[in-house]
Amino acid sequence: MKTRFGSATGATALLVLSWPIFTGLADLGAATDPPVPTIEASPAVQSFSEAQISPDGTRVAWVEDVTNSEGIPTGASRITVADLKTLQTSRTISARSDKNACAESGVAWSPDSQKIAFLSDAQQDGQLQLYVANVAGVAPKELTHLKGLLTHAHWSSNGEEIAFLFTEDALRNAGPLVAEARDEGVVGGKIYEQRLTVLNVASGAVRQVTPADMYIYEYDWAPDGNRWVATAAHGDGDNNWWTAELYTIDVQSGKMQSIFKPSLQIAVPRWSPDGKTIAFIGGIMSDEDAVGGNIFAIPAGGGEARDITPQMKASANLLFWQASSGKIVFTEFVGGSSGIASVDPNGGVVEELWKSAESVAAFGAGSNVSVAKDGKTIGVVRQSFEHAPEVWAGPIGDWKQITSRNVALKPTWGKVQELRWTSDAFQVQGWLVYPRDFDPAKKYPMIVSIHGGPASAFTPHWPGSFDYSMALSTAGYFVFYPNPRGSYGMGEEFTKANVKDFGYGDMRDVMTGVDKAIKSAPIDSNRLGVTGWSYGGFMTMWAVTQTERFRAAMAGAGIADWQSYYGENKIDQWMIPYFGASVYDDPAVYAKSSPITFIKKVKTPTLIVVGDSDGECPPPQSYEFWHALQTLGVDTQFVIYQDEGHMIMQPAHKQDIVDRTVAWFNARLK
């Protein structure tokens, strides 16, 4: 499921190939395969996020990671502001006056475009507080002294208040991707709720506004500053996002009124400039941080929610209201590419404004894209297979490049070809990455890399130093990235097409795509491998139970048995829309898509890896698959990474996954 069922390893540095002997991590045990090339992280790639344009469209601020001499992120970050007229960086904003970096993010412009609110742990490592800085040069001022998790700060329209989400005494960051706290004693005790909190800028007074038993996921201020619209649910925040309702909230009293209870998932609520309408994205979504679907509009007082993009062959990811025209501007997945379009909420006419084979919108709140008050000027982080990430800003489609940190970097992987093919009644799309130093006179092995989700999409991006699948291109493989049914980019019918059908129609899409790739390039059909993380890990486990075409596999954070998984994972609410019922009401629909049901068919050598504190795809699922393969005498290796959740965070562990995966495939396909 994207970074739940999606990419497990973040991107920070370019891949180059060197030749020291592969050893793996000493505490994990050396790889059992022969010495192979190790993928090294050098030179460094500067990463960017939160390209936030000022409301008046004259400046853009962004966050960039601070890295060490080897290009590895240190955990620190800094905020930089640039003037769009001169294209010159005006200043770096930090809560620290010395040269020591800290973690700073969460950029929010004031309505008059003169100040920035942001979060920083300058005073205590790991404890963020809210600060405000004047872009003219006044030193930042600390506004909060709280204990817990602060996130998602936004100014009121009059600039007198700043709202933010606050989880008091939180033990860890929010979201199911991070490492879970270990259970002990009585399980299921205290729930830490993320509440809407408001700060008066002048007095510094802080009020927690929403009830103590409600978890707020996303919110937006009403134009008059008296209400918010929010997605929220009772109970555990990690698990109940899939059942969240749309609420309006009184800023003074905290009274919440549900105005829409969806049948599927909703995200990105946005209040119209006239205060009469609320727009949001709705559809089937497998991950809290991976948003995609159609755009809906509902009266601010409640009523019928209208789908205003019912025939759209794309998936909206983030939306903004355009005050001058009353239209909605939105980012979208289009096929395997990115786009920006607009729609009239009354007429439902979608106009494509820009489209390109690259990645612009981040998952979740889409903080890598922002729009000025005019609805036309945008700040964005752009990246593709050919170009490393940089900050751009300006009118849609006519952006100016603001940063040039990565301009000298060149790909160390091969060229990329887009493939399209027909599977059943669907048109399917994917990307084929050629080996580095490709020789057309030779035939090469190919690895199929299946994305997570399943509601996600593989779009062109610059891979980082720990992207194990792109490392395979650097190591001399074709790498095929299909976007099968269940993915974003082809419309809601396509995204819903794997409901109650995991592993069947989507695997047909993958395998017909494999045939298309073999016809399109010099690929050795006898040397195929398969890999994936999360839902991609499930699909890898599933693939080796359904076909012997793959000679090697690597399953990352996979799912072996949907029946036992239902009771083991900490986010079971996502499963109901996909399976149609709980496992207790319809166990058969879970069993038919479980790799363990067909385990005795497996012949393919399979490497299995997982984090020990993964709450989304718990380690017992990997244990179960590995145990079966061992019992059946199938070549296998199982690695567990300590203190890691669904998203692997420690650089040494990321590097081990890269090296171990390359070693595994080299020994069996080369």
C-alpha cells in the first residue's frame, strides 16, 4: 500500500556502481551469495519539499534536507525563501542563531505574505514548536511550549490566529508508516487523539478546540474565519482514516457537525472563497498518505455531495479553489504521468492545463505543490527520470526554475520507455527502464517491480540512493514498473477494478505487460525476476504461487495470508472496501487471494525482508511465508530490520536492502 503499500525506501542520493565485496550488515549476517557489486550513495542529491508560494505570488519558500558529507540526510532540515521577480534566494529562516541545524518544516504563509509560521525543534531535539518569522529579516519568535506532536499549521484569513493539529504527549509521529510502539501489558489502552488547536498570535494563548475523543486528519479554514471543515473520526487515528466523515467545526465552541458520511474514503477538504461550497476528493484509497479519486462538491451546510468529475480518466490528488473564476484547480495522476487541470464545479467541464512525464504532487496533503491567491501562480517541486528534483515557481506550465542544487547530476540508470497494452477490457500503462550501458546486441534479464497501494501509481521520478529497484537498472537489469488495475491514473472504474479480486485481474495486467516488454526490448524471457514492497510484496508472494516464469523474487513487507493478516495488522479498516466484508463474515474472499493457499506451488527462490515494528504489514506475515518455503525446500532468505516500521528509515538498513537485493538477483539471474 504505497509507503504503506508503496516505496519503502526514501530518495536522497544518486546511485553509482563500485566493486567492493558485498558483506551486508554484520549484525544481520553476511549474504550467502557470491561477492557482487555494492551500490554506493554518491554524489548526493539535494531533496526538497513544501514548495509553498506566498498568497501574493511574489515569493516561494521550501524545505530542504541537511545532509552529511556522504549525502546522507542527518534528520535536520532548513527553510529557504526566494523572490520570484529576481529569482534570487532572499534568506534562510531558522529558529537557531548558531550554525547547528535542526529539524524545521511545516511552512505556512500569513495572509499578507509578510510572515511565515513554521515548526522547529531548535529548543529540544525531537520536540517541535510553532514559530513565526518575518521575511523582512526579524528573528523568528517561538509561540508554543507544548509537549507532543504539532503539525499542519494554517493561518486564519485575518492573520490573527494560527490553527494546527496537536497530539498531546504523543509517543511517536502520526501515521501507520512509522515504527509502532511495542505493546506491553494491557493492549488497547490510551488513545492519543490529534486535535485541532488554535493560537492567538498577539497574546500567545493556545486552545485545544475539538473534542478529546475525535481524531482530526485534515482541515481548512472557512473564509470568514469562524469555522473549519475537516475529515475526522472517533478512536484510533491510524486505523480510522478509512471511515472518516466530513465535519464543519465552530472555531469558538469546538462543536462538530457531520455534513457527509462517505461510502469510501475522502481527503483534501477545501472551502470555496464565497463560503458556500466545500470540495473534496473521494474514491477508494488504500493509504492515508496516498490520495486519489474524483472531485466532489457539497453545500457548506450539508446536503448532497455531487461528483463533478464522474467520467474523468485520471485521479485527482490535490485541489485548490480559484477565486477569480470560481473553478477548482487540481493536480492529478494521468496514466503514469502528472498533470494539472481545472474543473467548473457547476458544469463539471475538465480542462487540462499541463501534463508531463514527471512527478509534481506529493502524496498526502501534496505539500510539494501550492497555489497563490490568484489560483494561477504555483510553487512546485519537479522531478523526472532525467532531471533531479528542483524548486520551480510561476504561472502554471510557465514555471521558472528557482533552485539549481542538482543541475550537474546525470542518471546512472538506463533510458526509460513508456509502454501501453491491453489487458481484458482495460488499457494499462507502465515504464520500462533500460540497463545502464545498454548494448542492443545483448539480451538482458528483467525485474518486474510492482508498486504498493494498491491505490497508487508509479510516476517518473529521480530515484534516491536507497531505491533498490532502480539500483537494479544500475546493476545491469531491465526494470519494468507496471501500473495495473487498482492503480491511480486511469479513472475510478480502473482503481476499483481489483475489489474482491486481489491477485487475479491485476496479475493478468502485470503478466501481459511482461509480454509487451519482452516484445519491445532485448529481454531474456528465461531470466525474469519480480519484487515489490507492501501490496507489491503481497503481489510478489502471490506471483511465485501462480507462475514459474520468475526465476527469483524479493518480497518486501509482504502479505502471505489475508485471513491471519486481518487480525494482526493495526489498520484493518482499509480492508472492508476492498474485500466487501470482514474476515469474520466472509473468510472465503480473503482465502482465495492469499498466497499461503497456493504455497505448495512455489518453486521460485525468494528473499523476504521486513521491519520488526511494521504495523501495516506485520512481521508474522513474512515469517509465515518464509517458514512455508523452508519447509518445502524452496531457496529462501529472511531478514528482519530492528526498530523499523513499514517505511525503512535507518540508512544502514536501506543500504543493506539495496545490496542484498542486487546480490540475490545476481546469483540467480546472471
